[in-house]
Amino acid sequence: SKTATGALARYVSQAETDNYQPVNITFALLEPLAEEDRRRVRRKRQRHELQVGRALEEWDNWLSEINTNETDTAHATDVADAADATGEIPPRAANV
């Protein structure tokens, strides 16, 4: 994962249990940049900004996906509730 949350989850799930050391997030835990990007962006600060930008984009995509799934789930629940009440699927829901 490109996000801090994903990087920490990967670190915790793949850590050696004999010598586990808890850590805070660092750029070293994030998914490394492609070699082409590393060559193109020479300054460490700019490389970190690029990693942060990608992490924020990934985070926004994840949030959008969750919001879409919640909307779909809420709609499906509304349709099921309406069908339970009448025994039929409402016409507006049948077209979805």
C-alpha cells in the first residue's frame, strides 16, 4: 500500500516476532518510488512530497470506494425493507 496506514499494517503483519520493534511511520516504510521517478527527482524532500501526494491520492480513492459501497448497501437495504413490507420490489428499485 502507498498509504501510511497500509505501510504500518504491512510492517506489523510481516515483522519478525523474535525481534519485533514497534515504530512510527517513516518514509522508509512507504512503498518506494519507481527507479525512473527516483532518478528524475533528485532532492529527497521532493521525492517525499511525491510519495505523500501518491499516498493522499490512494487514500482519497479508498474513501470514495467506501462511500460508494455504503451508498449501495444503504440502497439495497431500503429496497429489501420495501419489499418486505409489501411483498413486492418497488418499481424504482427494479430499474436499478
